[in-house]
Amino acid sequence: MSQVIYARVSEDLKGAVDSYATEQGVTLTAAVSDLLAQGLEAVAEAPVVADLRRRYEVVSESLRQQETKVATARSELAALRGLTIRALQQVGVCPTCQEPITGYDLLSTGTCPKCAAKLPTPWNSGTETDGSSSSSLVRAKGLNDRDVLLLLGAVGAVVALAYLAGQ
């Protein structure tokens, strides 16, 4: 059983309802009934919509934080790739067996991969005053103190990035 509601509305609202009825291909009464039902449903669902909006904001903020972490991780990965490339370059030859050694061998293991001889540290790797090279690193051609310092700087940068990422 249907009921009648008498209400006065503004001309703008009446025009909007008439337009809606025309667009939907229904009578003015059906349009008013439909719009009134939709409005009541929207009012009833307002708390749910507000909760969904709040959840959306929380998830969006979490996503932004995760995107920031991903960007930081990507930049750290790029730095590590650069260090890896630099560390895998030959920096000299073992003073014991004359086999090539890399920056990794020199700075990480400190030993020759072939004969396991202890390698001198890069900051005291110059030849000794008596000309003996038994305890000094024989450097690869083209490698100079600048290259060794660049390698050490790259290691320092990676350590700094790892420290900052942990904060």
C-alpha cells in the first residue's frame, strides 16, 4: 500500500527531479520515490562510508610509507651494484703467488683466493723502503692511490646507507 507525501520544493529541485524522471523514462512520482529511497539509503550508510574513507586514508598513508621504503631500498641496491662492480675489478696481484686479486679479496676476505696468503691493507700497500714486495700488494697496472681511495669511499657509502636504513 502506498502513501502520499505532500511537500513544497524549490523550482531548482523540481526541475532537477523532472530531468531525472525524463532521463530514467519514469513518471515524476516514480522519480521522487526512487530519489527519496536512494537518499534515505545514503543517510543510513553514512557511518559505513565514513569508516571506509577513514580506512582508505590509513591504507593510503601506509602505501606512501611503503613506497618511500621501496625507493630507499632501490637507491641502496643501486649503490650496492656500483660497489659490487667496483669490488670485482682487479686491484692488484698477490705478492706471494702473483695471481690477480680483486677489491673484494683485498677489503673483505683479506686473503688471496688462490693461495690464501694474507694480503696487506690498502693504506699501507706501497713498496717497502728496501724495495722488497714480499709484504706489499703489487698493484695492477693503472691502479693508483685514487682508485683504492674510491673503493674505500664506496665501502664507506654502503656502510652509511645500511646504517641510515636501519634507523
